[in-house]
Amino acid sequence: MQRKLEQIKYAVAGTLATVLGDHFKPPFFIIGTGRCGTTLLVNILNTHSDLLGYPGEANELWHPNSYPYSKKSIDTVPIVENPRQFTDISIQNWPTQHEQKIQKRFEGYNFAKGSKQTLFIKSAMISFMIPKLRTLFPDSKFIHIYRNGPSVVESFLKKEWGKYASYFDSQDVYRHHCANYWNECLLEIERQRVEMSLNEEVLFEFSYEYLCERPTECLNKLATFLEINSEVFKFDTTQIVSQNYKVGNYAEDDDWDALLQMMSEGMKLKGYM
């Protein structure tokens, strides 16, 4: 109930902002596969006084009839099974005037919390709707943080399996879908980068590994992209430690052969092979 009341408040604030002529700065979106360091990135960005992070991923707003999956009201597969189909069906079933609802929600949140700050929204479930996001927010920017495929797959298994255990026959089947999902997400973002001519002023991409190995250098480049002062970040970068060791030596493990083959295009694209 509390969350619903807050959503209504931000929608009203969005309408008020329009009436008062408040200038809504174009937001930026953090996209990727999930399990790739986006939470770490959000924690860092939230320490900058010129930035305002939207709480949560707003996936109930992006996918109102299919998220959470256990409560879906339309016939669709889990996003890890077929992310393009999931996204297309979700958008096709948006309620009437849902686009305006999305715009007012974010504009209202920005207005209520600090209209002089730049709003950012993080979600692992919007990587296949970049064209739609650019339609809703024409001057928006994107940050794509990606991570070594095997580490993402193992993290999905550890953190997300419980949500999907009843939809897949086994953990091996789920891991195969996660591997394919990781690969498809990277290829989709690359496809949109080319087709929509998303230059370096609109789309900033970097790896989780780069953030962990050279955090200061990475944040300086990120600050340049966002046109903010990197010295204002208050995050203790000594806390940034890669968790990739948890996946083990997958390159010499025969059990990874099929998964690596499935991820080969994305792994090559991002320099992991």
C-alpha cells in the first residue's frame, strides 16, 4: 500500500511539474544483463550530489502485465528464456496511456526529490527496449556495464534460480538459458548502438572488470560522459573487489564447453575470448 501511495504521489508531482513549467533533465538508463555490477555502480552514483537514483528497477512499470513473472496476466515466457519475445509482448500489452504514465512517474520523482539533479534508472529488464526508451525520453543517455559471461551465469544460478525453479526442468537447463540470455543482451545492445547511431556521447560502455581493476580511471571517464565533477563521488573505491573468482577456471572445465560455445559471439565482442 505504501509503495502504491508513493507511485500516485510521483504521478501527481509529474503533472504539477508540467503545470509549473519545470524543466525535466533527460535521464540516463543503466542497462545490461543483470548480475553484472549494476548494483555496485548504483551505489557509487548515489554518492554524487548531482545525481538522483530512482529506487528499485521499476520493472512493474516497464512490464506491467508480466512482472513479477509469478503474477503475470499475459501469456509469455520468462525473460531469460527469450528476452526479445518477452519484451515485445510486454510492450504490446501496455495499458492505454502507459507511455505517459512512465514519463510522469519519473518526471514526478525527479521534481519531488530534486529537479536540479540528473535522474538515473537502473534495470536489467530494459535492454531490449532501447528504441522505446529513446522515444519516451528523446535525449536520454545509456550506461552499459557488462561482465564476463560465465561469472554472470553462475551468479544467476546462485541468486535467481529460486524464482524460476518451477519453470525449468533442471539447473543445467536454466544455466543454458542464462548463457543464451547474456549473449543475446550483449548483441542486442550492440545492434542498437549501430542501428540507432548511439555515439559515445549517448552510450557509455565499460566492463565490470575495468571498474574493479581501475576504479578511479573508470569513474573519471564516467563523470566526463555525464558532465559532472568526478571529485564529488564519495564512494570508497578500496571497497571495490571483483567477485569473478567465484566462477572458477571455466576455461579448463569441460562442463563449460557448451555454454562457452553459446556465449562465444558475445565473449568475442567484448574481448573475453
